[in-house]
Amino acid sequence: MLHSAEKGRNRSVSVRRWIVGCLVLAALQGCAAEPAPPPPWTGIGGTCPKVTAPAFAEIGVGILDWTNLSDATYTVHCRYGEEDAPAAFGVQFSINRNNRRYTHKEVEMMVGRPEEEDGWVGAVELPDVGVPAVGFLEEKIGIRAWSENAMVTAGFSNLPEEMATLDSRADDLTALLTDLLAGLRR
């Protein structure tokens, strides 16, 4: 009988060890280090991204206007469409070379900015871009998105200069920003 009791106790100890081992394993998996962030953006690959957003698809590929490289920033400017075309726009890609990571606070600052005499009228968030993004009216209609260490800004010369334009064209502007962000390279 003693032999049987000893077996039961050993089995009980084994079960407890197994449970403790499972708990330790579960805790370790929850405490695993977060994955390293992806490498920073470095540019747009030498050419302006192709536009596929339906409202702007007729423009296709932009023309590289200029680039500027400084210690802190790499800037690329592309022009899309003929200057007098209704959907024409210019885009500036600004890559922070100090690897500053942009956050949603940039969106909050623009959306919350009051109307001012300097031409600023307002901004609306474009939440479906996948990164922090806004459409804004500052003398002209513009859009901006922040992705990690890159900021992409587009300005439209020929869109109606009204906040209603931002609301009615939000889906078009979202699709365009998605196309432009796809041009970023690591």
C-alpha cells in the first residue's frame, strides 16, 4: 500500500511540474521581445510612383522635378498632369534621414488647427490610408500622410478650394495617397 501511495504522490508532483512548466512557458511567450521595426524609408527608387487611383489614373506616371539631399532630409518632388488639367498635382516626398518616426499626433495637430489669416482653413482626417493622413485646405487643397520616417504631401492647383471638396473627394484622395505611399523604398 505504501508503494501505491508513493506512486500517487509522484504522479501528483509530475502533474504540478507539468502545470508550472506550462505557466512558465506561457509567461515567457508573453514577455518575448517586440520585433524590430522595419528599416527606415530611403527614397522613391529614382522614379515617381505610378498613380492607379481611378480619379487620377489618366495621369499615370509623374515627372521627377527635383531632388534635394541634406544631412537631415532627402526630398523628392514629382509633378503629375499638365499644369492646367483639372486633376493635376505636385507631390513632395520628404524622408527624414535622422529616422524620426512620425505619429498620429501630426494628424491631430492639423485637424485641430483653427482657421487663421495665413490661408489655413481646415483639415479632415483620412483614416483609410493605413497610416496617419489628412486632407487640408490652406489656400489650395492638399493631402498629407506620415509613414514612419517619411512624409508625403500633395497639392492641387485646380480642385475647388472648399472644405466640401475634401469631404466629397475623400475616397479619391485616400486612394491617391495609397498609390503615392507605395512608391516609398527602404
